[in-house]
Amino acid sequence: MDDLILRLENIYKSYPNSPAPVLNGISLSVAQGQFVTLLGSSGCGKTTTLRIISGLDAPDRGRVILAGQDMSHVPPNARDVNTVFQSYALFPHMTVEQNVGYSLRLRRLPKAEIRQRVREALAMVQLEGFEKRRPSQLSGGQSQRVALARSIISHPRLLLLDEPLSALDYQLRQQMQQELKRLQKQLGISFIYITHDREEALNMSDVIAVMRDGAFEQVGTPEEVFDSPRTSYVAKFVGGANILHCHVERVEGQIAWFQNAQGSGAFSTRGHSFSPGQNATLAIRPDQAQAEKDFDKSAPGLVGTVKEKSFAGGVLRVAAELSGGQTFVCSRQGIDWDLAPGDQIKISWAPEQACPVDWEALDEKEN
């Protein structure tokens, strides 16, 4: 496609002291102007992927196609790609103006042009008037904005961001999320952003690529990976979902009914084919489950005992123990929920709120 700015084609990467490949045949396409997030836990291969895109590392196999050209073994300074690092990497002896204009001075552009472009870049990140300050005189958020201005001043085709907000406090991180998204839309540059924070990924991205053990578990829009996870890993990592294994009893149109040791219930097949007698794995997010203390024993649902009740960030969470020892978490907004540790409850949900997962390969680690 002509609008693709980046294609990763079957990229493999190993290191001498690594028992397994760091990247295991990943492929990804990034369109012009997209905000793509690589989301995963530490050690999943996010930073290695960024280093290969930037040219700091070379793939063992596979190709990196930038703007239609194979750049797999082209050095970083010959790629139209810039990186914003977690540590900001500002020169402490230089002023803000000198830091931002550094790459233009290396290219020996006219001083008047450098001054003009520095002013424009600082205006984009809302740091007018900070030109003469040094990094030691800046807050964390201001330092991050300077690092962004330095990265965008040369108008790269692609901007890579390596967990750039992780050192900021929660409120400033939320503010910078909005600023990054605004800036990305204003510039029209493709961003590839890496994080282990699902909230950042969901709030900012056009596309999320969920990584695990050097591979992509799922690539899709925030809505797709949150509401329609393909695997139990994605369901838990992105949506904090409960994972339930069950046995299909009957199928009525797009609704399948199940039974297991914890109880019974139903789920939407979501276009998949299920048959009576088949095993299924379901993901149910805590906010999609209801818990009742006064319940009809004959009604569908899972019976459990409340073990813990906690409140954080405007959300009340109840953890219940099902038969066999599995924990099932339910949540709701607010602080009022007439449940307490020791209460026996029934947990239920609407069929469309239970998502069948693990369709491509049942992950034995999750069982």
C-alpha cells in the first residue's frame, strides 16, 4: 500500500546469552499518520523492535521497509527516523534552544533558519519563553517536551517513543498523553510508542500490537483488543478479564450455553462455530459481571464466596472464590455495594459480555 510508512516483515532477533529468540518472526504494517503502540510486559521484545526500526540493531532475518525502501541494514543516521527516550537524553550543558536545534546545527543549516525552526518546535510543545533555560531548570514534564521538540524539529517520517512518560507522576502522565496525541495529529507523523501501561495504550493509540515472548498476540484497534480479545493473555493483560474454562451443553443461534464445576451460564459465539460437548475458554471483564447476595439457586451463574473487597480510583472491586479455588473478580463504579467477606454470592453476566478466546492455539501456560 502506498500509504504505508513502515513494514516489518518476519523479523527474527536473538542475542548470544538469550535462551530463546527475542523476536520470533514479527510482522507489522504502519500507515502514514497512525499512532501505533507496542504494548507488553518487560522482556517481551518491545524495545528490541524499536531498536531494529531505528537501526540501532539489525535483524537476524526479515526486512525493515521504510517508505517503500529496504532499510534492514542501513545505519541509524541514514534513516528518516527519530527516537524519544525514557531518560530524555538532554545535554545538561546546553540551553533548551541549543538542545532542540542540535541536529540542525550538525547539518550546518543557516542560523536564522535554525532559530525559526526552534521557535516553531517549542511553540508546538507549548514551551515558548524557555529557550535560555538549561535542563536542570526544567521539571520532568518540561524536559519531556524539550525531548519531543528536539525529535520533531527535523520533520522525520517516523517518530519512535520508548516509554517516554514512565518517569512522570500520574496526573502529569495523563496530561502528556493528551499532548502527545494532539501533537501527533497536528504533525501528521506516524508514531510508534512502547509501553507496559494498558491505560496509555487504550487512550492514545489508533492501533495496539500486544506483544508476548517476542511475538504479537493480537494487533488491532483499542476497541478490538479490549472488547474482542483473541487470547486469554490479551484478555487479562489489556482488560483484566477473568478466564473461565467450560463445557458447551447446547447452542441456540449465536448463543452457547455451558456448564462447569463452578456453575452455568451463556456466551455469544461471536461468529465462531461451537458444538455441544466442545470445551471453550471465556473472558469476562470484572466490570461486565454482576454479583448478587440474594439469588435464585436455580438461575444461571457461578456461586462463590466473597474473600476481599477493595476500593481504588473510583472503582469498587470484589474478589470471590469459586469452587476449586479459582478467584473471580467483579467491579463497579462507586463505593456502595452491600457485600462483605464471607457472603455467598452468585455471579452472572449477559451472553454478549463473555468473549470466547484462545482460538488459534490454546495456551497451556494459562490453564
